[in-house]
Amino acid sequence: MADEEEDRGRVRVPVWDPRLDGGQGRRKRLFSKELRCMMYGFGDDQNPYTESVDILEDLVIEFITEMTHKAMSIGRQGRVQVEDIVFLIRKDPRKFARVKDLLTMNEELKRARKAFDEANYGS
């Protein structure tokens, strides 16, 4: 149940069941629009079956939940840090390379924004 809690040392993490939405019978879909676009981009129909999107979304949420719980159990208790996620995916070369690329891009964007702000507003 969503009200149950799991004890993780000093931090209490609510156990989240992706099938529940507070008793209304169907939970709110968080990623359906993005998943539909991704499915189309990978060769599915422009309007994929709702059931297919729902199953894929359940898998995505389950993956995110598992990774978050694992990341909270390593490193600093109760906090998820980038280093924890990198540590968890280090043995999966494709995921590791993608995360490394995204982190590099993020740093480049930060530097570009800073340079743009300094050029426009002077420092």
C-alpha cells in the first residue's frame, strides 16, 4: 500500500505503488506524451496503443523507483546524488556512456550560459 513505510536506517521512505492513485482506480500517467513520441521515433505507429504506452510507463516508473531506492541506500543516507547514480550504472556501458555525455553537455551549457550572461550584462 502507498501508506506503508519502509525503514531505511534513519530515513523513512514511503513505499510507492505505481498502480495506486489515491483510490480513484487509475493513476495519473506522468510520461505518456513523451513515451508516445519516443515510441514513434523508434518506429511505432504515430498513435500507439494506450495499453502499450501504459506498460512502458509502468516499466519506466519501476526502473526509476528501483534506482532511487538503491541510490538512497548508498552514499549519503537519504540523499540521491549524481555520483550515486553513476556508481549504480557503471557496469552498463551504454547507460554509463549516455549519462557521461549528458553530464558533459550539462556542464557545457552552464559555461555557455555564464559566458552569455557575462557578455550581455558585464561582470
